[in-house]
Amino acid sequence: MSDPVAEEAQPVRARGLVKRYSEVVAVDHVDLNVRRGDVYGFLGPNGAGKTTTLRMALGLIVPSDGAVELFGRDPMRAGARALRGVAGFVEAPRFYPYLSARKNLELLAALDGGDARAAIGEALETVELTPRAGHRVGGYSHGMRQRLGIAAALLRRPQLLILDEPATGLDPAGMRDMRELILRLAAEGITVLLSSHQLPEVQELCNRVAIVNRGRVVYEGAMSDLRRQGGAGYRMRTTDDDRAIAIAREQDGIERVARDEQGIGFQADEHHVGALTIALGAGGVGILSLAPELASLEDLFFRLTGEAPTADGGLDGAAPPSDGTLVEAR
Amino acid sequence: MSSVGAAAPAAIAPARAARRPPVRTVYRWELRKLASQKRTYLGYGLAVLLPVIFVVSQLIRGHPPRNADSIFAGQIFESGLATPVLMLTFLAPFFLPLIASLVAGDIVAAEDNNGTLKTILTRSVDRGQVFAAKALAAATYGASAVFLSAAVATGAGIAAWGFHSVRTFSDSVVSASEALLLVFAANAFFLIPLLTLVSIGVLLSTATRNSAAAIVGTLGITLVLAIVAQIPGLEGLHPYLLTQQYFAWQGLLRTPTDWSPILHSLWVCALYAGPALIAGYLVFLRRDVAGG
């Protein structure tokens, strides 16, 4: 049955979400705005409060303060009804190890009213578990359980898919395929809330992002805006770099002109870049290449949180916020 | 295999209008889960084995126990129907509570340990339904163990000593068929205190989130109350101890039937079970599901 309220409402809307464990504040006044069609990255180091926030969103733990709504419904008030059109998992998906994958999905379909039972075969096919569907989940690898978690979520035909570190523990090929699956689901109109500590994953998949550190959101908005805040940079190569630098430094709106091994870097908006090219031409300097150079998410994350990325592009542990925080929480 | 979703999913249909299933659906799956676990059969194994051992040991001995303190002990070799009564007397204070505790103490805590509570609570089922289904499943298991034990004891007793009339606690004789009915009824009324213990087990399972602690705690309550019953000067408490209710069914085996211990047992057990179930329900409703 259609639900007019849910049709209009935002997939996820959190306001002032707080979770305290005695003296420890795991989630500190978090606001989230996931819009329809978003692939929304919830990025932060391990222990930043991502999973706790998602658990509150799914009604698994009670917020100490604030509220979260899924399609306009608060899980604390509406119970399971708030999860209509919502599926996903937090931390590693868990199943009954003594039941087969198919039996696990039959159980979950029954808990959804039984209509999803017919979709079990299709869901298993999607995650390529059909040949092992009759085997007990206890014998499954971590990656197979992750895929079964996706299958279990797909059974609900969700409008909002909440995935907590879905690629964790997968091998490189599995990670690639997981990303492809998420992109495909997003292309089919499913809103995705993706928690991750993997910068490349978020960079590749998400159009909007919330960056969380030590329980606080330090940035929320479009990925493109985030990068713009990092400064719209350009890089060019010319026939005469010395003269080009001299001309650029005389132009209005051209800043931070610097030379390195890759050529000349500078910051400017598009209008001033146009003026610069005319000036370079008039000054007899040929432009061999000119390309915009956006700050990487990795750079921006580091500047926002003071975190140091790990070798694999992941984030580990928490560090005090840096002075370079671009956007304050809330 | 490392790939995920290499096969293109069929176009994702609009969100399914997930229906809240009835409690009986959740209950049925709780039973299926129980049936799929080896631990379930440990209790059933005990329920079957103990009567068989008893009958075999009596056959080997070849005569009824001397100075038998129960009228039914003296009739073992006269009627196979004395066996299930004796077995109920023997198993009621410890073994049947132990079997019931194995599942009652584990039924919620195991989901905590496996991390599967979050899996089922993010579907279309409310917490209250899950709690009700789990409590019912634990009760079903306890009841089935009692009747399984009774059936084995009855079958083994009849096979060994025949289907004959028996004398009741009042020394009156009842026919074999009537005795069979009384055996069934006695086991049914024993369920009153046993299911009360199950309620306590479910509460402990919910509150402690630890199977071992809940199972030991549930059994521990039985043992502590049994010890309290032995302490001189506390006789006034006896009618209100749960362990005393384990023998209320004996009123059925008198002529005429003595209903007073059974009725007393009903309200005393309600005083234990009601608060335990309500507390368990409230804890389950409000608790954080943070594990797994």
C-alpha cells in the first residue's frame, strides 16, 4: 500500500542525535540529511560513531537525545513500521550459522510477511550464492556472508539501503563488485546510505557525504561542494613557464601560483582562468595543457579531521580535530 | 568466488509493502530454529534416557525397592503405569527444570551472542512479537520435554510390567485406562510450575544477554528455593515457594481428587511468572541491540 507521508518524506533525517555511554559520548549531536536518490557517504575513522548512528537510525539502540526519521517515521515511536522500504545491515551481517543461506532468507522473508519468499532465488542469484544456497552459513567465508547480507536486504525491495562498511573483509575483486552492485542499485533509484572508512570507496560511489570524527559531523553536503571548499585548483604546462608565472602573478583573481615538476599550479575561478589564457596568448606564451585539479577527498578529510589516511586509503583511529576544520559541526 | 552481483539483478521493483507477520509465524520459525540446533536434542536425550535407565535398572534388580516411601514405588512390578508417576516425582525437582532451563535461558541470549537479534529486528516484526514468540517457543520446548519423558516412561513401564490398574495415594484402585489419563493430567499440571520457571529463564536470558549465566541462574533459583525449603523455621514460606509447586499435581492422584494444591499452585505460579514475563518484555522492548 502506498504511504503518502513516506512518499514525500526524506529517506533519512537526523536531528541532534546523541548517544552517551556513561561518560563517553559516542555520537554527539549528529544531523544527517539523506535525500532521495543519494548515494550518501558516512565517512569517518573506526570508532567515530558511524555504526552507533546507524543503529539508532534502524531503531536498534535508543538515542540519549535527538531523533532520527526514516521517510518521516521515527523507529523509536513507529517500531518496525518505520523500517518500511528500508533494508541493510550494521557491522557484519549476521545469520543463523546452523541454517542454510536459503533457510536464513526464508526466515527473513517470513518476518517480512512472507511476500518476499518468491524473490529469494533472484536475490541469491544477484549475489551469486545460488550454488552454495543449501550450505550452512556457519561454513561461509566473511565475503559470502557480506553478500548474503546484501541478498537479505534486497528481499525487502528497499527504497533506502543502509550499508555499514559493506566492502570490509572482501578481496579486491569482491570490493570492486560490491561497488558495482551499489552503483547499479543506485541507478535503479534506491537511495543508499553507505558508512565507510574507505576514502576511495566514498569518493567513487557517493554524491553526498557526511564526515564524522569523534562522534561529531565535521562536514555534511555535496561531494562537489566539499571539494570546492578545498579550493578550485588548476595546473598548466606552457612553452615558457617563467614568463607564464610572471603574467599569472599580475592577473587579478589568480592566486597561489607555484611551480613544481608537473608544471604550474594556481587557484582561480573559471572567469579568471579565461582571462589568464588570453593574457598568456597576448604575452606570447603557448599553453600546452590546462586542467582543473580538484582537491582529493583524502586531502579534504585530512584537513577536516586531522586524520592521517592509512596506506590503503582507509582511516584508522581517532585524532584531535585539526585547526584546519572547514565546517563546524551543526 | 569473489564477485558480488556479477549477475545483473532484475530491475528493483518498488518497495515491497512489507507486512507485519502474525506472532504464530515468528513462533513457527523459533521452533524451526530450535529443531535445527544440536543443543535442543541434548535436553530431549535426557528426557528419553532417564526413564529408560530407570526401567532397565529396576528390571536388573528384579524386585521393588524395600522401604519404598511412595505407594507407587511399591507398585513398580505390579503395573507399568506406576513408572511414569515415579519418574515425574523423581524428575520434577531437578532434571525437568534443567531441561527447560537449557532452552529458556538460551533463547534470547543466543541471539545476542550470535548477533542475529539485529538481523531479525530490522525486518517487519516488532520487538513484542519476537519476545512473545521466543517465550512461547521456550514453553513449547519445556512442555514437549515433559510429555516426551512421560511417554517414554509410560511406554517402557507398560512394556516391562504391563498395562494394569494402580493404587493411588489414597490407596484406592483406579483402572489402567483411568490411570493413563491421570498420568497425562499429572504431567499437564506439572507444566504450571515448569512454565513459570521457563518465564524466569526467558527473563534472565533477556536481561543477562549471556546463555550460560541465564541457564545457571534459572536452575540456581530452583536449587536455592529447594534449599530454603529445608531451612528450619521457614516452614511458613513453603506454600509460596516455586519448588513446592512442583508436586501440586499429586492432588490428582487422590480419591477424591484434591484440587486445593493445584489451585494454590496456579496463583502462586502466576505471582512468579507474571512479573517475570512483564519484566522480560519491558527489558526486551527498551534494550539496546549493540552486539554483533
